[in-house]
Amino acid sequence: MAFDAGMVSAIVYELNTRIIGARVEKVTQPERDELVLLLHLGRENMRLSLSSGSNNPHFNITSVVKENPAAPPMFCMLLRKHLTGARISAVTQLGFERAVEFAFDSYDEMGFETKKYLVTETMGKYSNIILLNNEKKVVSALKIIDLATSNVRQILPGFPYELPPEQKKLSPLTATEEQFRAALSACEDMPTDKFILSNFYGFAAFVAREIAYRTAGSVDAPLSECDPDRLWQSFSFVTDRIKNGCCEPWLVSDKTGKPVEYLFFEPLEYGSDFEVKKLPDFGVLLDEYFGRRDRAERIRQRTADIFRLLTNAESRLHKKLELQRRDLDACADKEKYKLWGDLITGNIYRLSRGMESAALENYYEDDCPEIVIPLDKRLTPQQNAQKYYKRYTKSKTAEVELAKQIKLAEAELEYIYTVFDSLTRAESESDILEIREELHGSGYASRMKNYSAKKLSAPKLMEFKSSGGYRILCGKNNHQNDYLTTRMADKHDYWFHVKNQPGSHCVMFTEGEEPSERDFTEAAMIAAYYSKASEGVNVPVDYTLIRSIRKPSGSKPGFVTYSTNYTAYVTPDEKTVISLRAK
């Protein structure tokens, strides 16, 4: 669902009960389009996140802690100058728009009391965060909008702040029943949700569908099937909750637990295939919904060059393997060339220069069948025989070398797939840096622009605790896998890895004890979940003692061998894995 004006109103109401009077301790900018204000009120510390990303713009009190860049951006430094030490005095929704004004009691450079304002606009690709002075003129903005960008509305330092142009629709909060019925009577028959969206601004499509469902029991019900009185009641149910501050945070998840929708009142249109639950507050709701999406989008943006590098390498290897396998197939004729050379040599007295072919008896087979051998008429019979012997020798040598090269190319392709898999598990900037350093050390430095080797700190592994209390660590990339398996684990600990597919190394630290069957199953499930087979059923996972693991000298990062192992078959369950992860 879009972050609509109804959701904005609900969050503003919640913020007014929680952050008024809070002091700004620090301003950070973990992402190019996201700001975090660290607030302190009484004995409570809070993090107010303002995101203006075009895909998932939103704002809320968040519990998610993100890494910050080593050097803060200029806009972040400017906000620190103006807002550090200021107290939030008001949070106001500007009209029924997706724009919110945060008012701050602050001090100017001379120490006199003044007002500062921070406006966050959550309007899709037009989202922005704007700092205003006490006269509500623009000091700066996350995205400066000049005439070259827009001739409708500019956001430039010194300009008075103005809201986007009004839409030629009715406000759902001020529309009377008479206006509603007049709009209804003026419309031709159309889907009910389309009627809501075309006549009233501020609502997302999901809210309009819910109004239609509450009226006629169907999200795509036409107006002809809706009772006007019941439609007004359903419409009023939504608007009254907004006006009276009675909104509630509801989350809709599918069978796998993946969030699919969120709303500020209970949604009724979803059936038994979905889970609909009420959460404690809107901060938790948006963390649940946007957390995974934000992380995936952030990782996608920061690793776009790595994906491009790996994709090109994968394409190059596939083409190389195709050519090598074609050449290898051609080497299968090598014995034929040797036979032809032998037959020409054995019948050289019957041949002469200028012949284009020769029909000779194959005395290596029973009944001596006749074979037609092509000849180069420019060569003597002896030279033709030498030509076939050379082709035989070349094919024999090429067969051995091609087999080696194919094996190396297949190994490199498997390695690339492990790096692809690692990118899906990257959670922070340090994880991405480890992958870059790994590729640099694996010979991809020349393809990574402006990258130089860096000294890495000890990796931060994923940590879990089994039902039996055993600590389980899991690597997120090949660098971490090597560190965990070869440096951290003891020979009596158990090592887990999905069978014959890219995935994380997982180690269960047992301190010499023998874990229960349930502990083994949980560790195997973690290894299966953090692998390419995370969505599989009855996934085979190999496990063995660390003392059975060997890392060949000169092998690629993350590559190990083992000969003695057991295999467990598990079905990865996201809820179980997340419940086992240490906080």
C-alpha cells in the first residue's frame, strides 16, 4: 500500500503523544535518502527515521539501527548545526497531504531563541526533506528542485515553503454527506474504489478497496451494487477514525510471514490464506513492513556494480565453456585421424600427388571394410599422412588441456554463484566491504573501478542459540565462512552446509558435548535457510565435525573439502530461524 495521507495522520497523532518535548541529541544520515534523529525525552531514547526514498518513503519511530557512513553528507552536517540540542515543540500534518512539519525550539548563532522547521514530504518520487528557518523559508533540502527540474514548484534556499499544488478533488475529512451524495449522483456506473479515488484525495488504493469491500462485500464491486447509505457509512467509518485519532496499526502477512499490506484500521478483505494482526504501535508496524524492503533496496543500490561485475563474469564463463565443450567434442575424432594416417602410410605406394581422395581397406577391422579418406591434392601422400598424425597429436593434447580448462571454468562459475548468494545475505556496509575485498583478492581487482585493498576488522557473524542452549554462528559471505570454519571453530564443534549448493557455513559450538537431535535439526535448518535452497522442501544438509574439514591450499574463499559426514533433510522455516537468532 502507498504511504497515504490517512497513514500520515495516524503516525502524526502517535508522534504527538511520544516525542513532544524531546531533545535532538544527534542527526545521522545512514542512507542517501534517509535521516535519523536521535531523541532523548525523560529517561527514554528514541530514533525518529525520515525516509524520502522514491520506492518506500515513510517516517516513524524505529528500533532499527543502521550503519552510518564514515563521513556524514553535507545536508546531515547542516542539520546537526541547526537542530542539535533543539526540542520538538509540535508535529503537524499540512492539510490532508503527505507532508508533515516538525517544529523545533532552538537557538540561533547569537544565542537567542528561535524556531526551526523540518518538513518531510512522502510523495513517491517527489519525496523530500526540507529545512526551514523561523520565517518558514527554505534553508536547504535533501533534494534541491530548481527551474530546470520543475517549472511548477521550486525548492531553493531563500524561497518561501509552499505545499504542492492542490488537487481538483474533495478532501475526505471536510466533505459533507451532501457533497458525497452529489459526487455519487454525478458519476456513471464504475468500480466503487475508482469512484473514491477519482473524487477524494489523500487515500491509497488499498483504503478505497476496503471501503468498497465494507459496502458490498467485494473489492471490485460497481457503484450499481452499492447502497448509497451503506457506502457513506463505510466512507465515514474511515474518515471518523482519522479525525478522532482512533487509528490502529494493522499488518497483513502471507503464509510465509512476509508482510504484504499495512493499514490504519482493520482490513477485512483478506481470507484465511493471510494473517491479519494488530501491532503495538505504528513504529513497530512500519519497521515490520519496510524493514526487509528497505534492506533489500539498500543492498541492491550499494551492490549494483558487484552484480554487474558478476553477471558479466558469469556470461563470459558460459560462453567460454560452450566453446571449450564444443572443441572437446571435436577431439573425439582424434582416433579417426590416426587411423587415416596409418592407412595412408600402409598404402603409400598406391597413392600419388594430385589425388583428392582414396578408397582404402581398413585392415584394423574384420572383413577389411573400405574407407574413403579425403586428401589434399597439393600434398604428397606422405605429407597427407603427416597432416593427419599432427591433427591426432593436437587433438590428444587439446583433449587433456580442455578438460583441465573446463574444470577450472566450472569451479570459477561455482565460486561466482557463491558470491551471488552472499549478496542476498549482506546486512551492512561492512558485509559489502568484505565481499568487495574477497573479489579483489580473487583476481577481480582490475574490473572494480577505483577500489584498493583495505584492512578488514573481525567479521560480524550471524549468531543463533538452539533450543538446547548451544551457540550457532553462521557466515554471511565467503570471507566470514573461512574465518568461522578455519579460525573460530574447534575440532569438536559441528559444521553444517547445504549439500551441493551455494550457502553459508554454520558451526554449532558444543564444547565437547553431544547435542540433542532437535539441536542438530535447528542448526541444519539455519544452514538450509541461509543458502540458495532457502525455499526448498526436504533440503539435504551435510554436517560433520570440524576436524573432518580441510581447506585446500590456494583454493577460492569459502571452499572446503570433507569426506566423512552425515546428511539431514530439513525444510527451512523463516519464523523458526528468526526466533533462534540472538538479539
